[in-house]
Amino acid sequence: MVLIHIPKPWEIPEREITPETIFLNRRHFIKNLISAGISTALLPIFGCENNPESTITPTTGTLKLESVTPNPAFTKIDRAITDESLASRYNNFYEFGATKSIWRKAQALPLEDWKIEVTGLVKNPRTYDLDDLRKKFPLEERIYRFRCVETWAMVVPWIGFPMKLLLEDVDPTSAAKFVRFTSYYNPKITTGPGLHFGDLPWPYTEGLRIEEMANELAFFATGIYGHTLPKQHGAPIRMVIPWKYGFKGAKSIVKIEFLDFQPATFWNTLVPSEYDFEANVNPNKPHPRWSQATERLIGKGPSFSWETRPTLPYNGYGEYVAKLYTH
Ligand code: MTE
């Protein structure tokens, strides 16, 4: 069964729903950027949470996906699925801006003729287009918990395929130890206001150990809520690593490289003391500026409310992944 969801109207301005902690955190974040030698030109950007674009109409650019099999291991979960009208309008996609309401700006992402280059330490380097992916990798649906490092959380019905299928297709050599994922970047298009100064380490990149990519939970999503991914969620293909904080899930992937060294990544390069490479969800390891002991689950209906819950180690996926971290 594919979950079909009819979006409901959502009319609450973001200033009423963005928790105070995020405003406060941003201020600290700015200080960090400044201490990292990054220009104060960023300051006005972080002040514009009250963005009129957050009061919006329907999700755009989504095609219903057929032939999707729900994976029975991931159909039940201990909390309600997040209303799509919330999940699709409360996003992080810094290439298009630093507010949570970048969904409209993200519509500038061009999807035509999308290619994903897989290269590096593999026996079968490949460049896939979307048709290749569809033919090679059967789609399934998985309902996963999603936990942002900023403490907000959701429950999302993703559609896509396990990363290990792609891994098997390209067949890494024994020298491959890490994988780098690179997001689409074109400074003429990904024009998040003020985000293109100084030394921000664009393009957005993320990385995994090869064993993490081979884990059965690691997923490439090409759809969500029964249809193709909207651009703000990282169309046409993004990473979903449910036991790690959300920033590990790079959006709009154009390149995957198999490496024999741990790659530099966007957030880890920018603020290494706050965003570590591993980034496993861990209630006992506070972020330097806030506790991770609890999380705020985004509201139950079409309007925002926050339900506080204890954070689960590995976001509740320890039975699948704890074995990867016995070192
Ligand atoms: N990928 C790219 N390319 N750019 C980004 O800014 N933000 C990350 C991650 N992937 C980000 C990204 C962060 S911080 C989070 S929490 C999730 O995307 C948010 O995913 P969502 O907007 O689909 O909920």
C-alpha cells in the first residue's frame, strides 16, 4: 500500500512556530561563523525568520509513484506520521536560503537531464540517469523517524531503494573505506541570499563509512508521501540515514565517490566542534549549545504543535546499527 496524502491548508506564519531556541541558536551560529573568519554579511539573513512565504498553498512538482512495495519491516512506528503539509514547508536547504521556509525558493532547482556520477574506488564506475535508477532498483516505501540536530523531529514515509543495491552495482574495491556524496550546486541558481560569500565549503557534501552505506537502513529516497520528492526535500534523489542527525542526509545528489580516506563534509568543515562526521543520534551526547536528551516532534495536524519526547539512542534504530560502533 502506498500512502496517499491530501495536503491540508497551512496558514500559520513561521514566526509563530519557529521555536525560540532556533533564533537563539542562530545567534550563536553566527558568532561561530564570525570566529571562523566568515563575513558578517550573513547577519541579516538569519534575522528573517518571519518570511511571508511560509503562508502557502499546495506542494508542487510531485508525480504519483506507482509500483511501490511497502517494506513490512518499516510500516509500523511508535508515533504518528507527520502531516505532509508540515514536512514540506519546514525544511533546511541552505543552497536556497537560511530560513525554514525555503520551499518556494527551492523550486528554482533544475531537474532536467539529471545525472548521478558514481566514481572513485569501484570496479564499475557509472553515470546513472533517473531512468537507469528506476529500472535497476525497485522502489519500496519505508516509514522512518527523522531527527534534526536542532532537536526537531518528524516521521516520514519515504520511497526509494536501499543504498546497498547501488553499492553492489558499482562494486567497490577493497581499498574503498569511505563514501562522499555531493549535492547539486550552481551559484547562479542555488542563490540562498548572502550564502555565497567568503569560504563556505560549497557544494554541500556528506560522507559515510562504507559499512554504514552497506547497512540495510541506509536509503536513497526518490519519493515521499506516495509521490516523487518535491524539490525542497532534495529532488530527484537524496540520502536518508535515519539513525543519524538530519544534516547527514544530503539532498539533490549529483556525485558519489568511493574513497580510501574520510572526506571533508560541509558542516564538519564549517563548525567541526558542533557537527561531527559520525553524527549518530545520541541523547547522552549534548550538542555544545543544547541538550539532545529530548526532541520536539512536529505537530499532529495541519497546524504546528510540538510534542516533547525522549530522544532515542540511534533514533530508535540500535538493533540495526549499534553493531557498527563497537570500537
Ligand atoms: N542537503 C543539502 N544539499 N543542503 C542542506 O542545506 N540540510 C540538511 C539535510 N540535507 C541540507 C541538506 C539538514 S540540516 C536537514 S535537517 C535535512 O536536510 C532536512 O531535510 P528536509 O528539509 O527534507 O526535512
